[in-house]
Amino acid sequence: MKSAKTPQPIFVVIPGAEKWALWKWVDSEGQCIAQAESPSALSPPHEATICLPANETATAAIWLTTSDETMIVEMGSLQAEALFSHEKGGSVKAFQSIRHEDSRILIFALIAPAEPRCLEGISFAARCVPAVTAFAFMPDALTVFRELDTIVAVLTTDEHPVGILQLGARTLDVSAAGELLCLIMRLSAEGIARNTSTVIVWSEPTEPGFSECLEKVGISCQKGERGSPRIPVSDIDLSPTRFIRAKRREQWMRKIRLGGLASLVVVSLITLAWFVGYAWIEFEYHRLESDNASLHPEATDLKAAADRWFALEPAINPRQFALEHLFQFASRLPEKGVRLTLFRMDAKGFLVTGEADKPAQVIEYQGGLAAAPELAALKLTMPPPKIMQDNIARFEILAARKGATHEASK
């Protein structure tokens, strides 16, 4: 029975309360396998996802006066540049649609610097995402937790983060409560936050007066545990340009390697086919050589017998009799002007010479001989006539039986 394919592990670098942590997931089970002061110290693999902390990203929930989602990037970029002018230039932007309301869209904009400080010493990563995507937050609540020795607050509408605030307070005291209330009131006034009546504190002690300050405005404070992170499910990617270029270069090199491998396979198949063809031709050649060698004695005897019968043909075939040939040549002479002067025969053929009063008579006579069916068994060679001083045209005709070469001469 074929074994199931082993799932590939998923690696995620996540900022913890004090240190960075490298998490590994196999199937749905995740565990922290290392902790360090910086992501580079964890030596994450190239396929890892790196979560950017709140101090490396600028975020804002923005209303766009359009219902066309294809305009989100263009309009969101203009709004983000107006809100975060200090992030212009080489910044990386991403936008997430939260909800539609009447003729406008609520989006969540995230901006990361071109070279985040936390990525120093890391040459490549699969992608970079906001750290908040690695946790599940309570809907329509404000969650407070410690991230890399700073306090971070995440406000959600439904299950989507719409406000991320890095508190200036070092502890959860009255001043921290004031910062949280300002965030809730601002997002509520803009119609972004809805029914935010709960603040959840993850694994962080509170100072006297913190809870009382929130409860005075009808917001309850609850304790909770941060818990284990999850695999980031957001399609947001805030990877710096050098990561994107490295990824494209790696993809290009992979295509080159695959193309080279395919070419090598094709060349190998062609070479193999050539060797197989060459071996087959060699085999057939040697087989035919062997067959020819075995038939050579029989073929030699048959050729000798054929030569003997060929030599006897003038004596046993009436059409090859010398007198018959002489008759055919003589019977086609015109009444006057053309004469035969020699008829000489040997084993392979015969020679006929003659002369004519005019060269045209020779040409006419030779044409009649070439068209004669009685002479079809002969191969006639008729060179141009020679014109003598007395204007007499002398000619010769070499006649050989087909299959033999006439060697007679004058």
C-alpha cells in the first residue's frame, strides 16, 4: 500500500512578550522550537514567514468613498500617504477590505518601511505579515498584550483588526487606560468601531485604577491568556523589495534549472536513440554481410553460368545472328548516297562503319536505326560523323548487346 505523502513543515517567526520565537507547524500542531533576541539569531529557513511587530508597521482604518473594490489600492495609497507622510519613499503598502456600507468601503491600511530594523541580517523570507495575523482576537473588543517589552492594543470590529496602538505607558495604569479610551472613542466616532464594550488583557498585570477608569465609561476589563499563535492566514505581504527580488531570482533560477534538466533529458534521449539506431544498423549490416558471405559461392556459380549463356546467345538466338544484324543495317540504307564500308563482330558486339555524300544523310540514317524495334536489344553508340576534304561524311556505329560493353575499334 502506498504511504501518504509527508506534509511539509511551516515555519513562522513571531515576536513574543520579550523575545522572538520560531514556531514550527506540522499538520495542525505547532510548537515553539527556539527563542532569541532577534529574528536573525533564530536563523529561520528561507520558506519561513516573518511577523512584523507593531513598532515596525503603521496602520489605519480608512473609509473610501467608493463601492468599487478595484479602486482600493489607488485610493488607499493616496489616503495612506496623507496620513503617514513620514513613511513615503520606499515604504511597502498593503490594504485589506473590511466591510461595505452604503456607497463606501472600510479598509485597513498597513505600511512597513522599505527595510524594517528587525529584518537586519536576514537575506530572504517567504513573506512578511503583521504580527496580529498570527493571533485570533475576540470580535468587537480591545485586546491588550505585551510585545517585545512594549504594550500593544488591538481593536477589532467583527473579527478584523481595525486599530493597532503601541502604548506609550510602560505599565497598565491610569495613563494606559486613557490611551485605550482615546483609541475607542476615535474609531467609534469615525464609524469604524462598533459596540466596543470589553477590554481583554493578555497575561499582563494591571495597576490600581486601570480597571476602574474603564468601568466608569461602561467598559469592562477581563483577564485572558495569550495562548499559542496560529499560522497567519492573511494574504497581506509586507516583504521588502530585496526579499521580492530574491524570490523572483530564486523562481527564475528554478526555471533555469528545470529547463536545463529538461534539456539534459531530451539530449540524453536523443543520444540514446542515436546509439540504439547505430547499434541496429551495425547489427543489420553484419547480418547482411553474413548472408552475402553464405550466398557468395552460389552467386558465383550462377554468374558464371549466366556469362556462358550470354556468350552463346549470338549462336543460338536467331535475332542475334551476325547476318540478321547486317541485314537490319543494310536494309535501312537509302537508295543512294550512303554506303557501309565495314561490319566487324566480336563476342560482345560489332562495329559498323560507312560514308555518305552529305552529313545530313548520316543523321537521317542514324535516326532510322535508333527507332528500329528490331535493334532494340542493342545499345547503339553513334558519334558525330567526320567531314573529309572531299566533303564525304564518314561515320561509325558501335553496337553492343545490352548487358555487355563493346570494346571493338577500327
